[in-house]
Amino acid sequence: DSMQPSASTTSLCNHQQNGCIESLHNKQRLHSFIYPPSHHQHQTMTSPSITYSSTRGSQSNLSFRTAVMTGLAHDRGLFVPDTFPTVSTSELESWRGLSYADLATEVIAKYVGEDEVPRKVLGDIVRRSCGSFRSGDVTPLVKVDGHYVLELFHGPTFAFKDVALQMLGNFFEYFLSTGSNGGRLAVLGATSGDTGSAAIYGLRGKKGVDCIILFPDGRVSEIQERQMTTVKDGNIHCVSVEGTFDDCQDIVKASFDNMEFRNKVKLGAVNSINWCRVLAQTTYYFWSYLRVTDAEKDVTKVNFSVPTGNFGDILAGYYAKRMGLPVGDLIVATNENDILHRFFTHGEYHREDIHKTISPSMDICVSSNFERYLYHLAGDDSTTLASWMSAFESTGKLTITGKKLDQARADFKSARADTANTLETIKRYHSEFDYVLCPHSAVGVSAIHQLDTANSATVALATAHFAKFGDAVSMAINPLPEIPKELSRLWNMETRKSNCPNDATVVQAFMEKRIEERVANEEAGEKRKMQVRKLVLVSALVGLVAIVMRRRK
């Protein structure tokens, strides 16, 4: 079945095969046009791949492979494209009938040419990544209350990060198998909830890869923790850290700053500081634009409201707009941890203490991806950006005024939804439209109502399935709808995790020990396999000799 019904609705609707809408009362689901499965013959002129440079200036003109495998620049900057490829109106229209996987391949190929990844290999990487989703449309759209909701929770871990991390895992695997890092990579990531499980599911069992995920003790939902800690693959290591998500993120950055450690373990990044994640996420902006304009013939530009923590998801929308996608407003939706809303309102990017909320994946006081946007706001001037970041890192404050603030407000709108707003939105959408939002998604939906943009030209990104945050959602809905079996069975599975203090040196020592143990076990396993092969070969030879001897007799 090319389309699974939404896990967040309690009743099914009738399929329409003619252009792509199925409806039930006030809800509509958008489908892609009918397309042939698994292979796509759309012809695109190839051009050299886009190169990348650090926002802080120390590294420049790097390949896609190098940017992805390096993760964080050596000067602690983030990699940004040196130029942005463009998508013309006619080219965009030529993509209208493509499957999600084929559309995503076209978008990514704008950055990654044949000189980096052969087109057939790129297509295979993207198709295999999309193949892990429960919906044939990968990220289907639903129309609710007159606006659209982009359901990004149909992947293995029921969160939007699956889109990018399935692709990143497959790119890692390809690059390691073709000479990068001597075939070894130690991925270190910090999670406020969803990145960890998505990274784990994207990297589990990958040859040559160790995946170490740090999460703040007691600050992720129980089901998020179980999604991480029930994975038993030998290359997966979950670490509970005494502190906040920002503390975990600081440990990751400190580890990248330690060049001796970084080189020794072949350190790589899985957080949204990794360029590949942002690139992968641009694909669903193109997809949703095409699906909305399939159904809404009078819509020429599409607005997007994005629940925002680390800024990577909405940054992908900004980059899609710079490529030429007809995007209207990009709305930054925050919870009580509203450093970004304060920036776009008053120009004040001022660090404050974290407030624990019912939308924990957004409980972030410093948005690590925001540096990429600040670089562009600084006119792509790495010297200016480096001075801004130096001041922010020493004082916790960065203030923008005048034309720079005007430009930022032109690029993004913002809104803040506190816990009361969030719960009211969840309750209303369930009672009036029979649709269940997770707390993060509800923040994005609340924002479009606050800004009076809840219309057919607006898409609110639903970043996770409500069942991942059952305790929070039950504050607004009682009883909860049935949760997917993939999540309910987690309660019966054994868990495995380690605990570390909020200390980068302790975490690094833990990593080295676990990697050594995993490599030793892997080598012992290979040795056992060789011994078995030898025994099988000897047995076969003995059998052959016996047959020959019998025939001679």
C-alpha cells in the first residue's frame, strides 16, 4: 500500500486515485501523483559539486564527503555551502510527478554531483533511506482546520529526524566503504530526545561505525529513552549525563575541540551541525510545496511553521527558499525556551537558564545551528561572524540592531507558545478535528494562529508522533488514542545504558574504552568466523578425498 493512514487519526478515509486527495469531513490527505516504483529516469545536467567552508573562516572549499565526515570545523565553526544551486520554475514543475525518493535525489544532486557520488549510488542511498518509512509518501500532508500539517513522523523512530538520519547513516556507510577515515568512524551526538533514537536507528549495525549518544538524565520522555536504550547492537552506546541538553552539547563541542582525541577515535558528528542533515531536510520543503500546490491552484507561495530548538529544521526551509522554492513566511515557533523568538522580536540573542517544559526536544537555550544563519546575516563574512560568536561565548549575549535586525525579521517571523497555549491547542485539535498533535507540533500550530496565517497556503510541521509524549498529551486528552505497536512493545524490552557525570574527559575515556571493546569483540568474531570457514573447508576437503578414494576402490 503506497499510503498508510495517519497514526494520529482514529478513523480511515476512502482512497482517491485521481490526483491525490482523500478526505473525511474536514480532513484531507494529499498524495503524490501515481509514479512508477523504485526507478526514475528523469534526466538532469550534471555539474560539479558544491563546496563548503567554515562559518569562522579556517577551512574552505571542502568537498561534500569531507564536510559530512568532519562534521564540525576545526575552528568550531559550521560548514556552509560556498554557493547555492538554483531551481528554476520549469525545473520545479518537472519534478511535480516524482516520488518522494526521486524528488529528494534531484534536490540533493543539486549539491552532490557525479564527481562526489555517482548518480546511481546517490539514488540508491536515498531510496533505501526512504524505504524505512511506513508511508509510501514518506512525509504525507493532511489538511486540518483549513491549513496543512506535514507529518514527519512516519519513520522508524516516529520523529522528523528520521528523514535526515536515515540518509546520513547511509552516506557514512558509503564514504567509509570507499576510503574515508580508514573505514572507521566514532559518531558522538547529544540529544534532547529525538536525535538520539533517530541516529541509533540510522547507524545500528553499520560496519566501522561506533555511535555514542549523550542524553540529559531525567530530561527526555520515558519512551524516547526506551527507543534508545532497547537497541542492543554492539556499535551503539547510550550515555545518560548528569545535566541538561546544553551540557551534553557542550561535551560534544569540547570533544571536537580536542584534536588529539578527535583524530584518535576518528570523531564524526550526527547532530544537526552536520551539513548532511540540513541538506536532507530541504527535500520535504520541496515535496510539501508541490503537494499543496497540487491541491490549491491559487496558492503561489507556501508558508511554513516550524517547532524550533536547534534551528536546523527551519534553516533547511531557508536554504530551500534561497534555492528558488516559492516560500512565503518561515515561522520560528518556540516554547518557553524562547531565545530565538526574543532574537527575531528584539534582536537579542541572550542566553538564559533552561525551563523544563512538556516539549523537551525544544528545551534548548543555545541553538547550535543558528550560527549558519548568523553567518549569512553577516553578509557571509567569516570575520564578522567569528567576532559575534566570540562575544556571545564570553558574555552569553549577542544583540543585533538596525538593518541587520530588519533583514532578520524579513527572513523569519516568530511566535512563542507556553505550556498553556500548547495544551489548549492539543485539546482543541482533538475535540474539533479528531487530530492529535504532539506538544512540539502543537507549538508550531499555535504559532500560525497567533500570526493569523492558519490558511490553505500554510504548512505546520508535525515533528513527532503524539505517542512519544503520552504523559504530556494526556494532560489535554484523556483517554489517549491507541499508540502504535512499534512503541507499545518497547515497555517489554530490556534496556542498556551507561551513566556519566557532566565531564568531557570522563565521556571521552568512556568512548575510548567502549570502542576498544567493540573492536576487540569484532576482531574476535572475525577470527571465529575464519576458524569456522577453515573447519568447513577442511571438512569439505576430507569429504572430497573420501569420495575420490571410494571411487578408486
